[in-house]
Amino acid sequence: MPNQQEIFERVAKVIVETLKVDRDKITPASRFVEDLNADSLDRLTLLMQLEEEFERKISDEDAQGLTSVKAVLDYIGGQGA
């Protein structure tokens, strides 16, 4: 199982590629809409990319709560579902 830092780096890589934001803007506290200017289509694309990166299905119900980098880290790290 990857550690939190490894998960964060992989999540950050997906965010950079999907949302086209600078890597230095991404912290665990970053919120997708408010801080990284993601719209609903961006969030959907991001969730699909995260599913692919981590080979894990994210349910629509779970996706609603994934509004920040920290929420994604907790979810992928096994605390979310």
C-alpha cells in the first residue's frame, strides 16, 4: 500500500494533467472548485482520471464528497469507503 506522500504525488500529477494547474498550487487543503477553478465537467474528468490512476471505482455518492485534495487522499488511502 502506498503511503500518504506517494498517494499525494500521484493525485497531484493527475490534477496537473487534468486541470492544467501549476503543481505548486496543489496542497492537501486545495479545494477543486474554489482554489483550483474546476467546473463540474473538470471534476467529472478528474474523478475518471483518478479511477484510472488508482484502478478503483468511485461511486457517484462518494464522488459528491470529494471536493478537496485532502478528501481524495483520505478516500484513496482507505479512510473514505
